[in-house]
Amino acid sequence: MIRSVLFGSSGPPAGLDDVPEPEHFRDLNLDQVAAALARDNADLPLTPYFRLPLRDAGLVRARQQVFRDLEDTEVLAVVERFTAAMRRMRRRLEMLAQVRHAPQRQRWFLDIVLTHVDTLDAFAAESHQVALASPALRGMRDDLGAHTASGPFGALRRAARDLRDRLDAVRYDMLLRDGRVTVAPRDPADDDFTARVLATFARFGARARRDYRKDLSADLGLDEIEAGVLDLVARLCPEVFGDLAAFAVDHADFVPADIARLDRELRFCLAYLSCLAPLRAAGLPTCYPEVSDTDKDLVAHDVFDLALAVDLVARGEPVVCNDVRLTGAERVLVVSGPNQGGKTTLSRAFGQLHHLAALGAPVPGSQVRVFLPDRVLTHYERAESLDTLSGKLEDELRRLRALIDLATPDSVLVLNEIFASTTSRDAQALSKAVLDTLVGLDVRCLWVSFVDELAQLNPAAVSMVSLLAGEGDLARGYRVVRAPADGRAYAHAVAERHGLTYAQLKARITR
């Protein structure tokens, strides 16, 4: 039995493939990341692994070790050879299902089984030739060795190779006369016309010549005449072809479920690392976060929105990173600032960070310490629905009530510009009520708000504001930093950018 490299000895949870898309995925654009993972891996369902975060800090750390191993180029090469071979095998089986001619289908099936046997033998051998640090991959190596040395696998190997050798030994003569094809057992006394023809034309081989040979791949299949000849040969050698048909029936399910699962789990890890590769090449930082299921402090340096970064890097555009901290008695980060100032982007990065860290995968950021929440709850703007016949404010209040009912002290909330449809006074009163409720629940929250005073309404709230990050397009040049939301920080940053602060003007005047 091959143990799971993602879930340990307990194995994947029941109903893994039935896990629905979490409610927060669309708000945080994690559905876009899931689509990116699946884009080049349509042959395997990888999305369920991405949808299922872990709460066990020990299991998360074990996964991190797997990812670290896979970042070693030698280990990566071994694993990629295995997963590529498994991918080709599945493709060949799909093509095989379209073949109606039984002897041809059965012979190709034997070839697929032989290739699979060689793939597992090679993977088991090569996994002993590389340095594996993670207990999960070392366990996989031991399990693979036990599997390939087992009686059932050895019997499959011997049966497949013996049948191949018997088929390779089949010899026959074919007579073509008057549009008819006759097949007969090979007469050893007959001359070998192939050898005679080659000998006759051997003297022409010394000249430089163009190669007119064409590679006829077996995947092209047999035409009607070739299939007819094969039928005649099968009739001529009923015993070996009967055994070939029986082999296809007896070994129809030749890939054990645990081997298929191993391939799928490794492909998920490779797909995630492949998604990060262009971001790393562009200089964006990623790291393995320090995770805890007890310490709720969050310290994250140089984090960014993963979904947005994938798009921006592909277009050659810059990505702004931010630092986020929520420690001690702090519970709510209140983010304010100008429109298009990176606030919503930071809110998504905050929510993504908690989900990605709980996958045991590398996360955006240069250094991260994060709590593993029981759930990530989000509230982003929704279009009004004619079905409910309720106003926007009423709909927001109902959604907030539902989120608060779901929240526990171990939950993480992301709220994005709620109460924008009401007056400033009402928004402030409603925001204070929600803030006090969240602090009372002891949840961790990032709240994007146009109510500048919100961070001052509760001592557990911390203010962050958007400031210009550097030269260039202002809409892409914001950093969100800890600062009081006094309404002047952004104006001061713009003035400083253009050399118009009091200190800058005074320095120029007094020169």
C-alpha cells in the first residue's frame, strides 16, 4: 500500500472529490488560481486538493517538506519522469478505448502494461538515487520498493513479459496472389528474401542519399488490410492470441488505486510549483510560512495577491508587495485610503495567505508567520438580486449576520467596503456595532472601509492606509502601511512625490 504524500497514513478524507468550491474562492480570486493549476492538467482532477485547507499544523509542516524536496532539481526530475509516464499511459488508454479491432486492442494493451511495469520499476529505483528529506517521500520510496517487490506485481511483470516474448516469436509466411492474401506457418526451409534483397542492393548504400523512410507510429492504428492479416495470424496461432485476450480481461484494472492517487498528489504539487515559477523568476518572494494552530499572531512581509501577480507577471507589469501584522491584542486591520489604492488587492492577499498556508504550500511573501483558521469568511460587494426584492443595505446586513453566525474565535474574516450604500453617519454606527461584535467573537479580520474613524472606535482595531509606493502609474503604485487614517497621509505622499511638502519647499526657498 502506497501511503498518501499529502494526507499521511490516514489517507485522503472521504468525499474528497465532492468538496464544493468554498464560498470565499470567488471573492479572493482563488478560483482563478485553481483554474491556472488545472489549465495544463486537464487529465487529472487537481482542484479538490486546492479546495481543502488543513488545520493540523503537523500535517501542514509535513506537506511543506514534500514541496521542499520537490524544489531539488534531481528529485524534481525523477518525479516528473514518473508523472509524465503516467500521463502518457492514461492518454494511451483513452485512445485504446476507441480501437474496435480486438487483437490490435489487446496487443496495445499489453504494451501499455509493459510500459507501466517499467515505469514503476524505474521510479522505485531512481527514488533511491536521490536525497529525500521529507518523511512522506521517504515513506513513498519504501512503499514503492515493497510494491515492486511484491508477489502480485512480480506476477504481472512475468506474465506481461512472457506474453510479449511469445508474441515476438510468432513467424508466418504471407502470399499475395490475384488480390488475395494467404497466411501460413513459417517454413524454416524457405529462403530469406529480405536478406537476399538487402545483399543485392548493399553496394548502393555507400552513396550519400536522402532518407525516404517514414515513421509509421503504432498510434495510427491498422488499416483494414493490416487488421485482416492480423486476424489470419491470430487464427494461425490461437493459443498465444487466446492468452493475449485473457490477459486483457484479467488485468483490465492493472493500475492500483494507490498508485493512481500517488500520481495525482504529486501532480498537484508540481502544478502549484509550476504556477509559482514565473513569479519567482520575476523576483517576487515566496516562502514556507511558520504555521500554528494555537498562536493567532500574523506577521507577513512582502505579501501579494497571487491571482493578480500571475496576470501582471504574464503581462510584464510590476507587482506591489505589502507587510501585514496583527499581533497581541490586535484583532482587526482597518484599511482605508483613496480609490484604486490597492486596498481590495491587500484584502485578497490577506485572505489568500491564510488559505494557501493551510495547504502546506509555499506562499507569497518573504517571511510569514500565520495561524491556521477553521474557515475563511468573506464579504465583498454583490450585485443586487431581483429575486430577493431587498435593498442593498438589507442584503448586506443579512449576509453579515450569516457570516457572524458561522464565525468562531478561530475564524478569519475579510470585509470589503460594506455599508457604502448608506449615509456616513449610519455607516459609522453600523460599522461600530459590527466591529464590537467581531472583537467580542475574538476573530481575526481585515476590513477595507471608507469610514476613516473606524480604527479609532475600538482599541483592538489597527489602522492601515494606502500610500504611493514609488514612481510610475499611481493606480499600480500603492503600498498599504500602518498609519493613522487622518485623511492626510495620501495627500502628504502625493505632495512629497512632487517635492511640494513644507519641508521640501522651505529647503528650496532657503538655498
